Amino acid sequence: MRAALEEANRAAARDEVPIGAIITDEKGGIVARTGNKTRELSDPCAHAEILAIRTACESINSQRIPNYTLYVTLEPCAMCAAAISFARISRVVFGASDQKGGGILHGGEFYTQPTCHHKPSIQHGLMAEKCGEILKAFFKRKR
């Protein structure tokens, strides 16, 4: 999660919403690391999770990355939860919960839907306070 927080800080420095994500392989090696780039790329889909999934899939030349773990600083939204499912990622670890925009424990709870084909194991709350603090500080500066 520390590496994901580094990416969140880099995103904040680019004036992006500070969310960072990394993907690790079966041995724990980082295969993808990034932060949000929605403004930089003028792409509403350029969430950290989506970008990390794209990078990891490209690195092994596969549309699916089972046995990989995604670490992300904020609970993924429904769009990202779907991408995680489609990529067949085995495990998702996130820091701060997102009661407003989350799609795993909140909102549509994507993985509980009958149309969901793959549900990863979920761990939440890892370094939640630090993950939440960076977001709060970012939005406080914006207001």
C-alpha cells in the first residue's frame, strides 16, 4: 500500500484526484503502478485501477491476470470493480472506504450482483487513515 500511496501523492502533484494503485504478481513483485490521470489524458476512464490493469495485462500480453493482486488507496468505483472482475484479478486490497462513490462495499456492491462473473477476494482498511488523509487534504485545498 505504501507504493500505492506514493502514486497517489504523484497524482496530487499533477492536480489529479490522489488515488494510487499497484498490481503485484504471484511473487509480490510490482508489475504496474500508477495514479489517476483523468485530467492529464482527458479521459474519464483513466482511473488508477484501470490504468494499472492495462499496464499489467500488456506486460504479460493477456486480457486476464488471475493470481495478481490490486492494491488501491480508495475503494474502487463500479466501473473499476467491473474491470477488476473482467481481468479476473484474484485479490483486491484497498485503503479508505468510499461511501459516496465506492462500488464494492458501497453503492451497487458490484460483486454481489448476479451478473458478476468473477469476484476477487477483498481486503479493506489497510492504511485507511493515511489513504483517507491525502484525499481530504486534496479536496480541502480545492475548496
